[in-house]
Amino acid sequence: MRNIELFCSDSHRFVLLNESSPGEEEGVRSNQFLIVHGNQGVLLDPGGLGVMPHVLAELLRYTRLEDVVAFFLSHQDPDVVGGLVSWVALTTQARFYISALWVRFLPHFGLETSGRFVGIPDDGMECEPVAGMPLRFIPAHFLHSEGNFTLYDPTARILFSADIGAAIMPDDYDEPYVDDFSAHLPFIEGFHRRYMTSNRAVRCWLANLDGLEIDMIAPQHGPVYRGSAVGQFLDWLRELQCGVDLMEAGGRFGDGR
């Protein structure tokens, strides 16, 4: 799959980077997104160590490494932070935004927690890592991580949703967008029922989205929702019974999954 510019204006781009070809990445394929404003960039969920060289090569098509000023880490999973030590070493001035809940675990990577790491408070925050480029970090706790955030770019009107909306696609699937939500549902339903903690957590996140103009939802795995698929996905998610809603004694899940 090629790089996809989900939004492009004279001064602002929101890019889905091509970090691997279908079947090339072992495990679960992940998406990395780069926001570029002027000539400065912010990288979202940079990924594991194995994909780091390819992500770096694709990033350099849009900006210089020294102009990457910030990283956003939605949660602590290895497909988000596995390459963190390398990115910290290569981008000596960039700041790293991560839930304040996870900052205390950074020494386990051999990293100093002061200075370059910004702990996002539980109720979220707004920041402007690049002048003229506001970003909003939106709480999405327990979906699926207990310290989890999504990111809204009001310039592009794109919501980076991390694992919310993630899809487990066949290895040979190479379509970048969801246009037919009903056809896409089989690729997301099982994952969301198991990995999302509860319908209450879902509804808390949806309440945090009130008032946002969202043209696209860009998840960390699978294709990007656009057009009518955005609202259809959010409507489906609002009614979803998941996680502890389905759990029975002995570790079984009520829907048999």
C-alpha cells in the first residue's frame, strides 16, 4: 500500500504512512500517521522496533528528522512503543506525549522520564506542538488500555482513534478506506467485543467527542473510516456490549467468543 494523504492543504498534511506491504509485517499490521504543518511533523503511534526503519524512510519523504517535534503514544502496547528507544535517540529535541499513568514505566526502557516526556492528564489536554497546529488529546480510558487517549486534528477534521475502530484484515487486503460499513463489520466485531472493556467505557468516550466535526476516523489497525461509515461506526459502537458486559464465571464470554 502506498502512502495516503488523508488531508492536504498548502500548509497542513495528515498522512497514513506505508510501513509495510500486506503479509510483510509479522503479527498484527499497524498504521502509523504523520501530521505535517509547514515543515514540522508529529508522528502518531510510531510502532514496534521491527517496522521502525521503514517508518523512518517514509517519514523522510515529508519532513526532515530534525523537524519532527513531537510523538503521540496512545497507550503502552508494544505495537505502539516497541521502537521508542530508537526514536528518542534519533530525535533529540522532540517531545513525547503519553498518559501520565504510563510515564512511571519508562525507566523499564532505560529512559529518563524528565524533560522530553509529557504526561497527559486523565481528563485530556489541548496543545500546539507546532505553531498554528492545535491538537486535542481525548480520553478513551479502558478502550482497551486503562490509560488510553485518542487524538483529534481540527485542521484536518480527522480523529486518530488508536485501537478503537481497529480491524483485523486478511493479509492480501489493501484498501485504505471503509466505505461500506456493513461489509466491514465482520472484521471489527470480534476484536471490539473482546478488547473493549465495557459499554460504559464506550459511551464515556463518545461523550468526549460531542461537538467535534469528524470527517474521518483513522484507527491504528485497518482501513480509515470516511463518509457515512464514520457515523455508522459510532452508532454501532454506542450499542456494543463488550468486555466485562459479556464475561461469565470461569473466564468465558457470553456470546461464545
